[in-house]
Amino acid sequence: MAETQPTPVSPAQRLLSLDFLRGLIMVLLALSSTGLYDYLYDHSEGEPVNVFCRQFVHHPWNGLRFWDLVQPAFMFMAGTAMAFSLNKQWSQGVSWTNSFKKILKRCCWLFFWGVLDYAVRPTGLSFELWDVLTQLSFTTMVAFLIFRWNTIAQIGVCIGLLLLTEVLYRFTHIPGFDQPFTDQHNFGNYMDMVLMHKINKGGWVAINCIPTAVHTIAGALAGKLLLSGRKDKIKMLLAWGLVCLVVGVALDWTGITPIIKRIATSSFTIASLGYCLWFLAVSYWWIDTLGHRKNLAFFTIVGMNSIFLYVFFEIVGARWFNGYISSISNGVLGWINIGDPLKFIFSCLCIFLPEWLLCYFLYRKKIFFKL
């Protein structure tokens, strides 16, 4: 396959729109970890605002909501960031072998933290592969290994991964797991039984890493496009986004393959990729092209330590920090009769604020954790 030559860049070059998007994603995830969205959704039932709140919880099965796009965007941005990182390394003379060692180390750490996230349960230790970090460890390695292939070849790999997913779900015919798009009875559930001897009650499956590798590969391709000298970068991103969205929605509407986030069907993967391309195009146009760079620090500070924050609120926050801060805030607010809804919302904000301040402290000290 033809190899792409790195574009010379200065060591200090950063894509501010990428930092903003990663920061926005992590802020949304951090607020989700406090239980804010679930609370607002549950307690707004029957109210007009519930239509909006519904967009911040995953669709139960066949459908697509805003919150279903966060994880794809997370993996897509990881691919875009990898493109900039590799371009910088190779411009400075770093060999492919040394880059591979760095990526391999990163993927091992991602896998470790992803497993650790679910490892400690009240009933004991557990081995689970459903965390986004374990998925990302696989998709990052795949995207790196084909990074130097030409664009057509990489698109071919993406199509191959989606076709492989279709074949596995449709034609394996394993007794009890032979219903391709039925929760608890599909091939992904079977593989979870093989790998972990359990099935996720929410319908999530570990082999989502196969189709969602497309998100990271596409992110890397988008990153290379932004690094190129082309003047139609934004138009290209928007056009490819439209193509992906039309194809993904058409597969669902025609009944060929339903859009199901929980098992990352090919239609879901393609449709969500379309939105990811649009997110990047709009952000790049607004921030890096038009130069609207003011008032972004709230998000970019978080974006520069995104993986660290994710590990913090998933492990430390979920197991200790959230409950500790909630006890303090609820105790103080107990002196004031403001009602349970406001008390809960304030408690969530009290959990999020120290997490953001921690990222701000790391930013001021120029400490950036890179797995």
C-alpha cells in the first residue's frame, strides 16, 4: 500500500477545535457520572422538557439519541488526535518501530484501566470487557497498523470490519444466540459468554470493538485531511458526513440493519460516524478557521487531560468521591428547605466542580497524563 508522507509541522502546533471537542465530551461524561441526566429524565416524565432530557440517556434498543453519539465521538477524536501525534513524531524523525512501541504501551494501559474500571464489585472481583477504554485499546491499535495505507485501502478495511460484523451476527446460527438483532440472544451475547461467562443486562457486548474500530480509523483519516494542504477540508468532512448519515439511516429505514447502539450495528456505526464528521467540521470551521478562540478554556483544559478525568470519575468518583461530596452538600443544604430536585442538582454540580478544578490545577502545572 502507498504510504502517506507526514506534513511538516511545528512542535507546538495543536488543533484547538480537537481539544475543545474532547473537553466537551469529557464534561458531558463527567456530569453523567454524577447521575444528573438520569435524575432529570426520570423526574421530568410527562413534562414537555422530558423530550429534551431523553436525548441524554441511551436509547433502549432500536433508535438513535444524542447520548448514543458520545462514545463514537470519543473514539473518533482519539483517532484524529493520533494522526496529529504521529505526524509530529515522524516529522521529528521518530521511526515507525518506536511509534509502534508507544502505541502498544498506550493500548496496554487503556486495556488495563478499562478492565480495572469494572473489576471491583461489592460481591468481589470481576472480569469485564465492556468499558470504552478496553474498546479503544483495540480500535487504536487497528487504526495505527493501517495508518500509512492509502485512503481507499483504509476505507476498504472499514467496509470489511462492518461486513464481518454483519456476517457474525447473521450467519453463525448458534443455538440460543441466533437472533441477530434481539437483546440477550445475539452473537455478541454469545461471545460475552465465551470471554466472560456472563451477559450484560443492558445489552452491551464486548465485540463492539470490531465495528467501532471504524470510528477511530475514520478519525485518523480526518486528522490526516486536516493536516493536508487541501483547501476544501471542511466541505470534504461535511460531504462524507452526509454520505455516512444517509447510508446509515437508509439501512435502518429499509429494514436491512436496524440502528442499535448497544451492539454497534453497521447502520449505527455509519450513521454515528456521519455526525462525528459534522461535529469536527463545524468545530474546525468555527474555531480554527474563523478564529473564534475566546471562552473555550473551560472545555480545552479538560480536553488536555481527557483520559485522566475519565479514569478519575469512573473509578475514584463512582466508588468514593461522589458519595463523599454528596453527603457534604446534602448535609449543608439540609439546613435550607429548597426541595429534593434542587438539592440533587446542586450535589451533582458540587461533584463536578472539584473534578474540573483538578484538571485546571494540572493544566496550570503543565501536567498532562498520557496513557
